[in-house]
Amino acid sequence: MNDKIVAIVGATGAQGGGLARAILADPASAFSVRAVTRRPESGPARALAVLGAEIVAADLDRAETLTRVFEGVDAAFCVTNFWEHHSPERELAQAAAMAQAATDAGVAHVIWSTLEDARLWVPLESDQMPTLMGHYKVPHFDAKGEANAEFTSRNMPVTFLLTSYYWDNFIHFPGMGLTRGPDGMLTLRLPMGDKKLPGIAAEDIGRCAYGILQAGGRYVGKTVGIAGEHLTGDELALALSRTLGERVRYTDVPPEIYRTFNFPGAQDLSNMFQFKRDFQDAFCNARSVELSRQLNPSLQTFDEWLENHKAQISIG
């Protein structure tokens, strides 16, 4: 019988869902899943229930609903979804609510899915990239990085999980897929120059988080960065060409041009890519493919992920 309970926030989403499925698919797992969702009646929630998860309703914007989520659990996976509301302040408030609820419940291990605060590298007064929303350089990064303090200030047993660019963005994120030009050729457009972009299959984030939980307290108090591969734009395009059976051309788009593209979040994403480009060494060094594979022996390469998803790649 599984005697350790893991509360998984966002259990019907990409990261939390990957962790929930990894646990539920392991017959030898020492953990049971408490899946936290705003929509317990949704299809993804019902699917997790069929697999054996306990479904619990909670809303990160209503701190009082989080109290019972963490009661009696041994570990928790905490994540926010900036792209649902595009509000850094809301992310900070949600992180604080989770951190306080987990502290009040005495949770023995919390994994917080986070990212770097780009302002530690590029101060607000710097003109290296524009300041967005008045207070941020890369809003969906900065808020998560700033929220780290909500966990450390409470002296809680936390692991900071640094994630990487989802390869699934080539399918699901508006504006991030391939484009077909007037000449008929497919193009991958990124403001990355010749620098490497750490990427990962979204499902593998949850599997890596499961590896952290299985390691007991080994990663408590540590920052763990994960990636499936570090690839340049040319290497991404070459892999796409091999899998799709036609040439994909990589085009380096200057950040100031990328910011003008007509899709939601283009300015934020342009600053994000520029941050990764300008600070490639620090960003890549923080995300070890070798450690990721130790945590998740089934870690996918980009080629392997593509083979499973080639029919879904967005082409505009």
C-alpha cells in the first residue's frame, strides 16, 4: 500500500500531470497522488481518478481553499501558470498562498517549479532589453524567481526545480510553431543567434520531479535544473527536417523584430529568448542533461520527442 501522499498542484496541466502519471504508472511507487485542480469534473481530472488519484478541488487565487490540500501529505509539487492570466503579481500571490499552506501543514518536502529572475542579470534600468509591465524584464521568469523567497523565508524543506523550454510549444503555443514562406520552405524563427536553447518534453518535467521525490531528502535545499538536450536553432531545424521529411530553415530573428510579432506574449518571449541567448553559459550550466537522465532514465531526446509528435507540429 502506498503510504506517502503527494499533493500535486496543476495535476491536470503539463508539469503536474506528468508527475501524477509517472507516480500512478509505477506499480512499485511508495506514493499516492492527491491531484489538485480547480475543475475536478474535467476530463483530465476524471482520467487521473480512473488511474487511482484522489481528486481535490482548490483555487490558487483563494488561499483558504488550499488548507485541506496539504493536510496530511508528505510532499507537494507547486507550480503556477502565468500564461493563463499574464499577471506576475497574481503568480507571486499564488506562490505565497501555496508556501504558507504547505508550511502550516508541515509538509516534509516541497518541489517548487521555478525559473530565473532575469533582473539579477539585467537590472530594470538597463537598456539591454526593454522593461515590461513596469517592473519586469521577463515577466513569466521574474515572478517565479522572485517567488522563491516565499519558500526560503519560511525555512521550509524545498527543492527548486528549474525547467527548460517545452518542445511541446511547437504544438500548442500560438506563434511558436513553424511557418511556411512564399517559397514553400518551412522556417523556424527564434531570436537565439547561434546559442544553445535547453529544451525538454513537458512530460519529462514531471518524471524528473518524481525522481527527486524518490531520492528522499537528497535534493532538499537544492536547486535542480533539468533539460532533455541543449540545441542551437540550426540543430533544432535539422532534427525537424529529418523527422518531417522536408527542409526546415532556421532564421535568427533579432529580438527587437521578434517583439513585434502578432501573437500573445511576443514581447515577454522575445526578452526570454534574448536572456537565454545573452547568458547562454549560465543558463545551460544550470540545466544538466546528465542529472536529468539520472532522475528520469526515460528522458527523451528532441529526435525521440519529434518522432512521437511529428503529426502535431504547428505549421502556420
